[in-house]
Amino acid sequence: MIKQIIKITLSLLIIVASFTSCVDDKNFETPQITENDTDISNTPLSVIKSSILQSLSLVSTNPDIPDSSTLIHTFPELNANEDNKIIVAAYVVGDDTTGNFYKKLIVQDSPENPTFGLEIRIDAGNLHTIYNVGRKIYIQLNGLTATYLDGSQGGAPSYPNQSIPDGHADINYNNIPGVYKLGVLGEDFYVDRISGLDYEKIITRSSVSETIVPSLISTNDISDATMNTAVEFNNMQFEFNELGKTYAGEANDAYDASRFLINCETEYVFGLMTSTFSNFKYLAISDKKGSVKGVLMKNFRESEPVVVLNSPNDVNFTETDRCDPIFLDCGTASTAGTTDLMVENFDGGIPATWTNYIQAGSESWETFSGSNALSGQSVRMGSYQSNDESSIGWLISPAINMDAQTGETLEFQTSNSYSDGSKLELMYSNDWDGTEAGIANANWGLLTAATIVSDDEYYQNWVSSGVVDLSCAEGTNFYLAFKYTGSGSSDFDGTYELDEVAIKF
């Protein structure tokens, strides 16, 4: 009997063990690959940057090289003796642990105070199980292709002392921050992903893992040198019109969603980009202020800087004293006033009594007619193909006395064309002195009750502001301002249109 019990017990243990061995443990640890800690690199990571510049210079002396290859460099294949290996060392600063980096690794040349960052395109997932943040890796560049992208036509790496090669005076040597990418050469000089079958032969995982120290920078420090590196910004908050949203879980979010951050000191605005495949996309963004850590990258059109998070824990917003602008919100009215106080349909152009002011860039508000004009003429502003790093234009009404009557209402119409990267704001002031020089010193607030056309509206549609109640506005010199903000660095940073502005009581 005792022997039978022992046999049964052993049999049960074997069965349990066999079931246990088949469990798919999703909480596996990063594999420990034991390589020698000796640094095997033989050239710095920045060789990618210098090689692209060298290729650019060669175009001026070799007419057989097409212009489309000027920002592309392919490293030589490994020769038969394998004595021409090109190996660089890097540290991972962006991985796919949370799903926010898709089929890519972001690396920089040192764990802290980096001088060069790079995106490596790889056709594989779960890369963090091998190449986690902080991991030192070695990349063999032979046969790989690198490119530089800044989102502009004919853009080039910005080198202060670099002369423009003969025959390329059209190259845009401005300071639009650009990014470097590494992969394999595809069609039409496109840098494609490294094969999922080959990347572990190309990228060697060291046993060294360091703590990545993000560089504390100002928005004024954004440049080629800080792109694709780990950074930290202080004194940041999400713009007020982003509050109440999730990171990337809204109905109209697709692939990557941007939530705009503003620096309370410099008023610089840029996006925090989150993948709709990230595991934190449904989390609500913070309504507080503080610091944010992430990887400084470019949006999917390569036109504007954005921050991409490794984790939502890298947003450390704990301060409640936000730096929001002044608001005026009397709500909406059920009916519009019946007596005109100020009515402008722009059919005679922009009146001399209105101020058309360029704060930044070269574009201003202008009249237009045609199929998309509302009736007669309308006004519009856009930075499309302006090549301006920043485009800010104000269209300000003449002074209105809001103390001489009651029950004022406002109505207007707006439309847009591909305005993804630009915005239109309705603002007001009751202390502006009426001069262009005084615009910067006046207190400008936002009128929040008005509806302004959204980015996803069909371009031929005009959208009503609704009947905006202005009965709580005060002052004998009350000004309305339509403020356009954009940049010419993207073809899709488009146009806003305005018409039929009417204040009545």
C-alpha cells in the first residue's frame, strides 16, 4: 500500500511539473547575453553624421550622383578578409517596452551629456527584451545606409562653418533641427528597416547597462545635437485646450497622437507624441505643471520637434500653479443682437482700421476670392511653403466701446485647408495702445466660447462660431484679434480663412 501511494505521488508530481514547464510566462526577464565588456568599437557614432556630409560634398564634383542621394550614405560592404569592419558603440535611450516606439531603437553616443543621437529602423518587435534602455550596444555599419531628414525641401545638416558645395546654392542651410536614421537602402533612396532575420548579427548586445541621465535643456537648446537623445524640460504643462484628453485614446487619434506642451518661460509650444499602440494611451494627461523626460524626436512628417515617452511616469507634473493665459468666457447667447456695433465682411479688402501685423515670419493676412471664399471676398493666412521657421500673424479689429451698451454678441465664420501644424486663436485686449509696437506689451486673453474650425473639417466647409456672448466684456477700448501661428517647414502647415465678423447688441 505504501509503495502504491509513493508511485501515485510521484506520478502526480511529474504531471504537475510537466504542466508547469509549459506555462507561457509573460513576465520573463531580459535575456542575459554574456559578451566581453571590452569595447569593440573602432569609430565614434558620429561617423554617420560626417559620412552624410561627405556624401553631400561629393555631389558638387560628381554629376553622376543624383541630387536625391545627397542626404544618403551607404557604408561599404564587408570585404572577403573582413578587415574593413566599421563598428560603433551606442546606448539605448528609447525602446518598445510600453509600445510607444515601433520597430525602432533610439540610441545616443554616451549615457549622459550626449553629442549625437540616432534612430535605428528594425523590422522586429519586443526589442526591449534584448536592447533595453541603458544597454550599451555595438553596431556594425557595413552595408547599412544612413540618412538625414529635417522635413524641408533640400535640407542639409546645419554646420556653422560648412560652405555650400558648388551648384547647390538652393540647399536650405537653416537651423531646422534634423534627425539621423539608420537602416538599409530601399527604393528611391528611402532608408528601410533592417531585416528581422539579420538585426542580431548587426547589433551586438553588450553586458554593460548604464543609467541614462537625460540632458536638462531649454526649448532654446533644441538643435541637431539634441535630436534623438534623452532630454528633460522643466516648467512645462499641457496647453489648456488639451486638458481632459488622454495621451492617444481619442476617437480621432490614429497611429500617433500629439498633445501640445507649452514652456511657461519661453512660451515655446511643441508636441508630446504618443503611439495609439502604446499601453498607456488611455491614461488622462495631467492638468498640472512640472518636468517631462523623454526622447526628443521629429513628428512623422519630420517637420517639427516632439517628445516621445518611454513611460508615462516620465511626466512629473505636480505643481498646481499653471501658467494659463487670461480667459474671457461669458458663454453663448440664445440669439444674436439686432443692432450693428461692428460688422466686417472684407468684401472691400482688409480695412485700414484693422491692424494686419506680422509678429514672426514673412506671411500676413490677405484677402482672397474664388470657390472657397464665403461670399465676395474673405481673408486668410497660411504659412504653406513660406520656409519660415515661425509664422505668427495678427488681424486686430478697431477699438470697440463695450461700456456704451449691453447685451453684446459676436459671430464669425472660419474655414481651413490642411492646417494640421498651425492654429488660429481668438484673443482680446482692453489695454492695447493701438500700435504695432505695443502688441507685445499688451495683455491678451482668449475668448473661449467661440467655435473655430477644427483640423479635420472638410476644406470647403465654413464653420460658424456660434452666438458668442460678450456681455461680460468691459472697456472703452476693447479689441478683437485673430492670431495665426504656424511654420513653413511642412507642406501641410496650412491656411485658416475668416469672414463675416459681426458684433451686435
